[in-house]
Amino acid sequence: METLNLRLKQRFLTAQLVPIFVQGATNDLLYCLLHRDSEPNKQILQLLMETRS
């Protein structure tokens, strides 16, 4: 049982929660910006860049 516990601990990477949360939020934001709007068939990021210029 001790060997099993040791092997399980070695398989999992320990990390701090804040960087993991930031990475997840960044991934979601990028996914939203790269999503295509159905009517003009452009990416959301393209639409935002067009409105700023």
C-alpha cells in the first residue's frame, strides 16, 4: 500500500492554485475571442479590432 501511495504521489504534479486559475481564465478568454460570429462570419477578435480603428 505504501508503494502504491508513493507512485500515485509521483504521478501528480503539485502546483499553486493561482497560476492554474489564471491559465484557465486565459484559455477561456482566448477561446471566446477566437469564436466566430455567425452573421458576419468573423472572429470576435477581428470585430473588436475593427471597432477600435
